[in-house]
Amino acid sequence: MDTALTRSQFVRWRTAIFAIFLSSGLSISTWASRVPGIKDDLGLDNSQVGLILLGMGVASIIGISTGSAVMARTGARRGMLLTMLTFAAGIALVGLGSSVLGSVPVVLIGMVLFGFGNGSVDVMMNVEATAIEQQMGKTILPVFHAFFSFGTVIGAGIGALAAGLGLSVGSHTAVMGLMIAVIAVVCFFQVPVREAALDPADHEKPHWRERMHVALEAWREPRTYMLGVVMLGMSFAEGGANDWIALGAEEGHGAPAGMGAVALAVFSVGMTVVRLFGGPVVDRFGRVPVLRVLAVAAAGGILLFILAPTLPLVLVGAALWGIGASLGFPIGMSAAADDPAKAAARVSAAATIGYVAFLGGPPVLGMISTHIGLLNTLFILVALVIASGLFSGAARPLKTAEAPVTK
């Protein structure tokens, strides 16, 4: 049963969830930074790498879709431990299959474990983060997502260093997998037992079938789908930028080699800065006005990126694009978790819609761009971001929420 936490217990809980967000980003960039080495070890071509990525993406979506059901069965604390150990093992298995066994099936199995574990823990860590946000009474979820970004930066740096030192993929991923497993165990003991996380004492738990029913109930609520539209538009914008903004700058605008990476960096910095410092703005003005302003910024930034006649304006567009796309996903998560008793189900459902866009959107844009050109394809993102802004009213806090939330 939920009990009042001491200041020390609360700080340890919050620190543990920061660490879990960071670990998720760390794992993703560990894989991404060693793709060239894995490709060389196994003699793969780009299409075969794409199939492995497809396996990971499908597993990620399954993990996100079933995250609330896993919580219903295990509780949040145990669920996060098990799923973190799953993606830690997956990362290590990828390296084993690549450098030691030279086996594509083993690498694929590792990527499936990695994708499923990361997708499932994503739901649980966001439920925990929104519970912390509600106890604090102010918006902090964007900061948790910034820690995920920090994890990707740290992991990419370690990966670059490992590759530069000639460290094998197997050795690198084994060390990272072990590190993540240690973090998972340490964090398990810092996360409190919480009834809202389906994690009360065993003798107080309803039957797991009853908890499973609650976990799936959110898919029958219209608000879930409206929040899904908010998150879908911004996730499409974020995923599209990650995969296509560099090519858009260099191939679409004829920028010099390397300026595509600069455009991506400008986008990423804009997004991370707003995630770090945007919480007080949300608390001051409310979720819905902030979402609408950011939708205008994102749509305007993408349009400027597409139509800009000079490179400096292209970079200004990239910055506005990142700023505008920064808070849609975390605010959507906060809104989905307004009622702690149903937070897991609603976060899982809304996140599924958002992540399907994040993972599936960029390949769709790529296919369309072969027919109409990349810059023209980005007009689709403008339309989706506008839709996100139009549906932002769904993020208003529920009157039945049991804890203080933002306006």
C-alpha cells in the first residue's frame, strides 16, 4: 500500500528513475554506435541491417503495447528490473553473436530481446516518472526525457571511444550490458512499493486477471486516442528529424558535407534545452497553451527548413523544429497518467500510438520521398504537427486526478 515517503526515500526514488531513463538511452546508443562494426563482423549489406532493425522495431512496439500488462502481472518495481535485465542481456547477446559467434540469428535474437525490454520498461519508467511529478506538484517529466537524451550522448561517446581503441563489439556490449544490469539491481531497491503502480503487498493485490482488465481498459477511452494524436504528430516530427534532417540539409538544400550533422545537432540541442528547462513554463501557462505554441513553433520551423533560401535560415528552422517537438511526448505522458490508478494502462496505450509513429514514421517518409522528393515529403510533418496542436485540448488535467498536477 502507498505510504508517505521520507525526503530521503523520495530523492532515492527520483534518482533511480533518472538512472533508468539514462540507461535506456545508453543501451540504444550502444547498439547504434557499433552498427558499422557489427556490419563488418557479419558481412551484412544495408538491407540485411534493415531487417535486423525491423525485428527490433516490431519487438519494441510489442513491448510498449504489453508494458501495462507486464506491470499488472509483476508490479512496477519487479517489472522494471526484469525488463532492464532483458534489454541488458539483449545488448550483450548482440555483441556475442557479432564478434564471437559470427551469427546473424543470435544478433537478431539479441535485438528482439533488446527491443522488447526497452519498449516495456519505457511504459513503466514513465508511469514512475509521472507519479514523481504528481507528488512534486510541478512538471518534471521533460527532465526525465532529457536524461534519456543524456544517455544516448554518453553511450555514443563510449561507443566512439571503444571503436577508436579497436575494442571488439562483443567486449564493448558485454561491459555495457553488465553496467546496465548493475544499475537495474541498484535501482530496484530504491523504488518504493506503490499501489498505483500495481505493486502493493502480495496479500493486498487483486487477482492478476482483474489487474489485466484495468491494464487494457484505456483502449476504450476516446481521450486515449486524442492524446495519441498529440503524441503521434510530435513523435513523427522527432523521428523524422532524427533520420532525415541531415539529408534534407545536404541533398535538399545543397549544403556542404557535414552541415547535415550540424543541422541535426541544432535540432537536438533545441529539443534537449526545452526539455530541461520547459517544466516551469508548463506550470506557469498550462499544458494546452504550451502545446499549441510549440505546435506553431514546430510547424513554422519545418516550413522554414523546407523553404529557406539560405543555410542560416535552414538552421534556424531546425532549431525551431526541435524546440517545437520537444514537449509533446512528455506532456502527453503526463496527461495520460493524471489518474494514478489507471496510469499504467493509459501511458501504455498513448505511448504505443506515439512510438509507432516514432519508429514507423521515418521509413514511411523515406518511401514517399522517392516519389515526390525529401523536402516535399516534410510537408506531411507540418500537417501532423498542426493536428497535434488542434487535439492538444485532450491534455487538460482530469478533474478526478488524485494528486496535484499542472494546469
